[in-house]
Amino acid sequence: FVHRIAKSALVLSEKFGSSDEMTEVLVNYYLGAGHIDSYQLGAKRLRRGFSSGLSSGNASTAFLCAGQWANFSTISAEIDLPSLLREMDYYLHLLDLYKSELIKKFILCYRETFSTLIDR
């Protein structure tokens, strides 16, 4: 039941909401009920959420989408690990501009994980 309500909110946000609002809905959806959906679909939507969040000025939520995107992309094997590592480096570069230490630590954890997995 909760998944259906959350899914309806996501669909309505995509259809009628602003890009800032959509970013908030995406990150909350995929942190909660969205885990039931396919990880490939989630990765694509979270990637869009990152772009729309940055373009609307909601950088902190955009980077939360980026972290969840990394998680979903890893689980779904959507992107190879070296590419994920490059993406994390790109996000860390952007975080130097946006000065968000908490989210930077979150992204650094993903980067460390990908680096460790590549070395094995």
C-alpha cells in the first residue's frame, strides 16, 4: 500500500512538479519504498534527479541522489567499477565547489568501496 502511494507521488511529481521538487521526491522515494522497483530504473531516475537538483540550486539533495545512484548502479551492475570510480571523482570535484562536508564523506565512502573492489 505504501509503495503504491509513494509511486503515485513520484509519477505526479514527474508530470507536474518543478525540478527542485522532483529531486526531493526522487531521493525520498528511493531511500524508502523505491527499493522494490528495479535498480536499473532507479539508477536512471536518480541520475536525472542529480542533474535537475543541481540545475535548480538544490545541491545537497542532488548529491544525495548521486550517492543513491552509485548504490543502485553498483547493485544493478549498470556501470563498470572504473567508470563508477571516475563518477565519484567527478562528484568530489563538484563538492569542492559546493562545500558540503557531510555529503562529501558519503561520496568518499562510495569511492573507497569502488577503489577496494577494483584492486581485488
